[in-house]
Amino acid sequence: MNKLILAATLLLAAAGVAHAEKADSSKPTQITFDQLDADDVKQIKTFTGNVVLTRGTLLMKSPKAVVTEDPEGYQYVVLTSGPGVQAIFRQKLDGAGDQWVEGKADRIEYDGKTELVKLFAKAQIKKLEGSKVASQVDGEFISYDSRKEFFAVKNTPGGEGKVGGGQSTMVIQPANKQPVPAAAPAPTTQPAAGK
């Protein structure tokens, strides 16, 4: 369990101080799909077939998505995978440079009110700097708070930590450091001529 907490802490440190794109929360949500079943009384919409949901820089894709809306207007999304296709999300991070976070899992739950993303079963999250992977964590369950840039990784698909439940993996790429200049070679002395 301590290894999982350490891994999540390291990933957070590797992520730096960037936060999810703040402007995304005020943007409209656009959804493309093949089919829709909508219950306006219960505020539940079920999208199937090549579902792509975008809101600002936030992008979510899956074979099926169920979107509910609470009385305050916040949206909650459950993305589910299909045969050979996982659900995915991607979002730009505020801050300097071209930084992104992206994830995939068999099921992804997104809470629009808290901007919390939960990835269930065969979960993976990557932090990208441009197209380069800066860090990556794989586990059975990952919770990602996009406002605080905080990750929690658990070793069961239900989100509980269980002794003997398996291990997660984390890879942190080395920081892009400036090369250290090579030391100048020591001068060599030549024997004096004619002696």
C-alpha cells in the first residue's frame, strides 16, 4: 500500500504545478454519436456508437456514454469500453508549454462538479509534454483530481487497496536537464628542445 501512495506522490511531483485547463469548465459540451436514448424527466442521456464528448480541451471517447445532469446543471459522465476498445480521456493542463494528461480504462467516470475522473479496470494515466511521455502510471483503479492534479492508485478494479491484490507500475522519465560542459583537458608539457 505504501508503494502505491509513494507512486502517486511521485507522479504528482512529476506533474509539476500545472492544473487542468480552467476555461474548460465554462465551455459548452458537444457530443457526437451514432444513437441516443434520452429521458428528459430523469435527465439521463445514453449515447452509443463512436461517442466523442468535447468541452474545451477536455476530450472523452468510448463506445457508450451515459450522461446525467443534476438540478444545478452539473454533468456526470460514465464511459464504458467495448470489445477491444477502451474508454479514453484527454485534457490540456494550464501552465507553460504544451502539457496534457490522458487516460484510458475499461470504465471512466467523470464528475463535472468536482472535475474528478475515476478510471476502473486496466487503467492508465500519462502526463505528456508535447508528444513526449513525461510520466505514466498503470493500475486497476486510478482516481485523478484535475483541479488539484492529485492521483490515487489502487490495486483492485473497485478502487479499494487490497493486500495481495497485485501491484501497479509507474514510469517517470528523466527531467530534461542542461548538459554539463566537459572539463577542459589538462595541458601537457613538452620536453625542452635541445637538452
